[in-house]
Amino acid sequence: KKYVYFFANGKAEGRADMKDILGGKGANLAEMTNLGIPVPPGFTISAEVCKYYYDHGRTYPEELKEQVEEAMRRLEEVTGKKFGDPNNPLLVSVRSGAAISMPGMMDTVLNLGLNDETVKGLAKLTNNERFAYDAYRRFLQMFGDVVLKIPHEKFEKALEELKKEKGVKLDTELDAEDLKKLVERYKQIYKEEGKEFPQDPWKQLWLAIDAVFGSWMNERAIKYRQIHGIKEGDLLGTAVNIVAMVFGNMGEDSGTGVAFTRDPNTGEKKPYGEFLPNAQGEDVVAGIRTPLKLEELKNRMPEVYNQLLEIMDKLEKHYRDMQDIEFTVERGKLYILQTRNGKRTSQAAIRIAVDMVHEGLITKEEAILRVRPEDVEQVLHPVFDPKEKAQAKVIAKGLPASPGAATGKVVFNAKKAEELGKAGEQVILVRPETSPEDVGGMAAAQGILTSRGGMTSHAAVVARGMGKPAVVGAESIEVHPEEGYFKVGDVVVKEGEWISIDGTTGEVLLGKVTTIKPQGLEGPVAELLQWADEIRRLGVRTNADIPRDAEVARKFGAEGIGLCRTEHMFFEKDRIPKVRRMILAKTKEEREKALDELLPLQKEDFKGLFRVMKGLPVTIRLIDPPLHEFLPQEDEQIKEVAEQMGVSFEELKNVVENLKELNPMLGHRGCRLTITYPEIAVMQTKAIIGAAIELKKEEGIDVIPEIMIPLVGHVNELRYLKKIIKETADALIKEAGVELTYKIGTMIEVPRAAVTAHQIAEEAEFFSFGTNDLTQMTFGFSRDDVGKFLPEYLEKGILEHDPFKTLDYDGVGELVRMGKEKGRSTRPDLKVGVCGEHGGDPRSILFFDKIGLDYVSCSPYRVPVARLAAAQAAL
Ligand code: ADP
Ligand code: MG
Ligand code: MG
């Protein structure tokens, strides 16, 4: 079996598409060779050997020895040098490289083949003793470190001491005699460590090969694969590349560097990189000397620079992606030692993809597939200044509930946050958890931090809706709002002190860290999303309750409102007393009176939304939460509110007690409320239909309201309410004498509704899957308590994803698929969407597209993400 693939002089046995066995580095070295790019000759030992090595107790297949020896003979032939020959020694590097790039995780040895004899030959041959001993000391250090596991600090210390003795700062200032001394000291270190340095180059070679294969299972590499979700079995292992050495440390006309074909930070189309004269590979990374900007190379070696640019251009056109290139110059001659697709920021990823379409390098479809949905989201949110962030102390980590960076003074009370916010102060609202009464404070704050709650907790959902950074469920934080401080370990942060939160990573940082503004939906990202719109099948709507959110969502490309939560309107300052009066009403008449006062206010809300959406569909959900959420819970507040309302403390307290439920999530809420109090549904219908009529009459705007009834589990619930709503609506329309179409539909969020969807569709004119509640009820996981056990489920691999974030395909997803099928079997033109958090999650969107839903609806700031994800799903 063939295990070794040779490359030299414009001809290689491997190719770029052989990454599985040659690794990324090896496959690209072969490809570049075939392209006629100057790559030093060498060969690659297949990653299949790595697999064999671990399957067979760290031994090699029988054929390997002969194949490696044969390849070395060929290498000697093409270089005209001989391995171990004191008069003309061949030196090689031994380099790792798996199919997926794992930068810096595995090992590389340079200058292999040097020993006490060959170093002299190298000195004579190059007429450069300093260079030869510089190479030798580097080899002793790398071999000692990588192969024999001698702590590298020992070598570094010896080098430092020598420089001190000589009174110099840079290692380039050491002369040949110094380096000879250093070589002796290094050998001494081997002795002290009880290790033997093999003088025999063949022994060196096999030990180095062992070390590279061995590094596949070192702790760093295993950890890296874990973090990046690379599973055992995804890859065969690492390949080993043995490459003839070229020397960047032969003087000022030599050097080594790294170049990107485009700026990896901004994406700008211009070469970017660094160059270090008179140096070998690892020096650039080690940061001992400050490298020069790539442009400097233009002044020092213009021909080399031009050749490099030509090669970069050729490579980019060939690979059709931005390349990250490692190169070395040996006495004015350029060699390319590696190329790969470069890592880049979100901003750069978008710009590069769009630019490459304009340059005719890739298609729009490819551009869409190349940008990750997270990239789109990332460019819409502020980020920390990287330099300041690196210096700030991370004191806690919570869930990354709403992306973006924020900094401000700590405030523990929503009212205070509002006051300070109005006064122009930057604040971070810190709470154990938030409730609807905190919404004003949340809006005024730069960001929100809570110590409890999950990804769909109130704080998380509301913050995402506002596009406000939030970290929730930071369990290590103890929040003491009354006492005015929070505590993590022994760090105490008092009200008024600065903290910073990163809602993209979940980090909480001490002090003020400057944030940098996002670029918004202009330029390349806008163009990319326009292409996405041409390609996607799935509609994208937004969840929005107020005109401002709706406006943001429109700017981000929302095609309607998929969910307007009407109860949010009830929490406004001027409304909540009226809502409370309605709750306290003892008779239907009293209740209707209170509702009558709410009606005009709610009608104005809807007019505002309809106006912004200019004829696009708007789905409005009737009141959903249990009534106790509108009442104070603590005696202190009950007293206060009772006073305001002119009722006795006892009376209000009594109502509060009566509304208490053991499990409010499964209690008196959703359609159950409006079945008990139909007059609420009547009022809301009047407000919705009335708003549509007035807009049509006054402003000529056509509206198609969609009235949505939550939490239906039985068709009779819907049937009962639909009749009342229809009568109310039709009477209003008739009275106004206008033509107006509206729809009455339901949320499918109770499992029974999905199972009986064919019956429900007899009444429902549209479905919207409320996947938050549906997930909660399908798993039987209370979404507010899930933080107690879900992390463990994920850690132990019981669940692969948080089902509240990423749709559970097999269970909840199956209910969605079935519900849609059954619904359409009754009503073929039934419009079916999703309005849960999953509507903005790319992996879930893929599923919703596949099963043929009509649209997803998500918070305004996720609309662009959903547009891209929907296009990717369609490709
Ligand atoms: P990594 O995967 O960690 O980047 P590499 O195998 O690419 O490791 O090696 C690191 C550096 O060592 C290269 O960027 C290059 O500068 C240098 N290097 C590797 N092989 C050679 C060689 N044959 N001649 C000169 N320098 C080399
Ligand atoms: Mg490299
Ligand atoms: Mg619900």
C-alpha cells in the first residue's frame, strides 16, 4: 500500500483534494508544486499511517520504512545533497498537518539532519559559520523540546543568559563563537535531563516522525478537537510532511513571513502580513523581535515582493478564497511553505464573499454558503475594543443570551435605570431575574445581567427583541438589590461601579471597556442579504410589539409581523392601572368599563404597527400570560397599589392570593383566560379591527390583520372564541361600511393541538407554531427552571443541543411536521409559520424550510440572520 507521496520540481503525487490522507498542509504543498509555485521538495506520509499507528500499539505498517527511505533517496537526488553527509548535508523539516487545520496544536521540527559533523560541513559549504551554528542550536532546542520533551524554558533561559553575558538584546547580535558556546550549553541541558541527543540523522528522523504522530494525541490537540466539535473518527489523524529545508536565517537578504491575500480583519482587498529578516519560521510567532509590515519587503527586496504578490494572486484565484501563506526567503530566493484558507473576522468574511462575487471569482450561491449566519449577526452588534478587552478581568460567565458588548454603571433597580438612562448615563441593569415591570429599565440600560434564568427567560427574550446585549443565568453571581451590591467569589461590585458584559460570549468583565459601533445593514452585508432574498423560499417575519421594534425589523428586511404580544402593551405606565382595575372587577359590567378605557389606547398601538408595516401581514396574539403577572406580589407593593386604586389592602391581597397558581405555565392563561372573560377578546378584536378600518379610511393603508389565539389544545376552544371574535369584527366592518379581510388563526404550542391539527384547521385560518411552549410541553421541561439540569444534560451528551435554542428535530420537530401536514389535509392553503425563538436559529430554520413551512418569525435583530439561513437552507 502506498503511504508516501512525493513532491518536487513542479510535479507532485498528491493533490488539493486529497486532504483526508495528506492533511491540509500536505495536500496544498502538492497542489502548489503542481501549479509551478516554488515549494521546496519533500514528501508526505499519509494520515492513514497515523490511524495504523494508534490501532497497532504505536507501531508502523511494514512497508513504511522502505517507502520513507526511497523518498529520502529521491529527495537527495533532486536537491543534490545527502542526508548525513558532512560535506554536503541535506536538512529537512518534519511537520504535522491534519485534514482540518489545528494551528499550533501539533509539532514541527526544523533543521533535522544536523550533528557535530554536518554542522561543520554546512558552515564550510555556505561559507557562513554563524548561520550553521544558528541552525544547529535551533535544531537542538526544537528536537529537545518536541521529541525528547525537555522543557523549552531551559533552552530559552540559557539563550537569555548568554545574551546578558554578551550585553546584547537580539539573538541576531550573537556571533558564531557565541552560538557555538550555546550549542555546548544546550548539549549540557540534554545531559542534565538524562536525555541523549542522537547524532545519527536517521535516528533523528524516525524519532521526529514518532513525535509528530504522538502529538496527535497530546492534551492540547485533544482539547482543541473537543472545543471545535471534531469527533474521534471524523479524521484519520495527522499526516507528516518532510520538506527540504530552506533558510531564512542566512543574513539580511533572507527572512521568513506570513501573508494574507486580503486583510483578515476588514476584508479589504490588499496584501496583509508580516516579515522578519534573518529569521526562521518560529521567530515570527515567538515575538522576540518585532516583525516588519509586509510592505517593508517591497523596499528591501522589490523583486521578491513582486513575485510574492503574483503568487498570492495566483493562489487566491486557484483556491477561490482568501489565502493565509507562510513563506521564506533564502538569499533573495522566495519559497512558499504553506497555504490555506485564512481565518477572518465576521466583517471580513462578508466583505470578502461579496467582493469575490463582483470579481467573478465565486457565484452568489457560494458567497451565501460561505458566510455563517452568526457573521451577519455579529456585524450588527457592538463589540469591545479588543485591546481593552484583553486587559479587563473576567469575573463571571453566564449564558450568551443576547449578543453584543455593553458597558455601564451597575444599577439594581429598573426605575433607577430609567432615570439614569434619561439623564444620559450608561448603565447595566443587574437583577436576579427580570419581570415585565422591568422592561422600561431594560430599554434604558446598555445591557442586562441576571444571575438566574435560561436562554428563553424573560430577560433573554426581551433583550433579544430590543437588540440589547444580555448575559443571563450567571449563577456564580449573588445579586443583592436591596443592599445595593453583587458578589462573585470575593469580588464585590457596588451600585454605580462600572462593569462590562459581552452577550456574544456570556462574559462579565470588571470595569469600563470601550465598545465599537456596528456597521449596520449597509454595504456588503446588505448586498449579500439581497442575494439571499432572491434565493430563499421561506418568508421571514419579525416578532414585534411596538412600532419602534417593527421599524427596526423593516430596515432589517422583515416581511411582516409574525407575532405581536399584546400583553406587553398592558405593562405601560398609563395602562397598567386600567388593566388592574379590569382584573379587580367584580362584575362583567365593571370589567367592560375598564376595558372600554383600554380600547382606544390599544387601538392606537395597532395603528402604529399597521402604519409601519404598510400592508404587510401582521399577526396579533390575544392576551396570553396569567393575570397575576399584572399584579404586585410583595405586601409592600400591594399596599402601594391598593392605595393608588382606592381599594383596601385586604381586597387586593385577596385577589393576588386567589390568582396564585402552583404551575402558572400550565394554568389560567392563553385562550383559557378569554374563555373565562370573553369581553377581553371582544375589546382586543375591536381594537385590532377598528385600527385597520381607521387606517384604511384615513390613510388609505390596506391591512390584513391576523388575529391569533394562543394555547389552544382542543378545537372547541377555538370554535368558541372564533365565533365571538367573528361576530365582533363583522359587526364593526359592516358598521364602517368598508371592505376588510382579516383572518382568525391559532398558535400550535400544546402537543394536543399538533396531534389534532386536522380538527383545529377546520376553524383556524392559519397556524403559527409557538415552539417555545411546544418544546416546554413536549419535553415537560419548565423553561424557567431548565438551568438547573440542562447544562448537565449537554455535558453528559444526553442532549446534543439546548432544545429551547435549537429545535429538537426528532420530537418537537416531528410534532411541527405532523401538525402542518394534518392542518393542510383539512385546509390545503393553510398558512403555517413559526414564531418561537427557533425562528431565528439557523439550524432550526434549515428544518422549517425542509418540511415546507411558509415563514419564520424572529426578533428584529435576528431577521438578517434568518434571511441568510433561509437562503442557505434553500441551497
Ligand atoms: P504550523 O503548522 O505550526 O504552522 P509548520 O509545519 O507550518 O507548523 O512550520 C512552522 C514554520 O516553520 C513554517 O511557517 C516555516 O516558517 C518553517 N518551516 C517549516 N518547514 C520549513 C522548511 N522546509 N524550510 C524552512 N522553513 C520551514
Ligand atoms: Mg504553518
Ligand atoms: Mg406560548
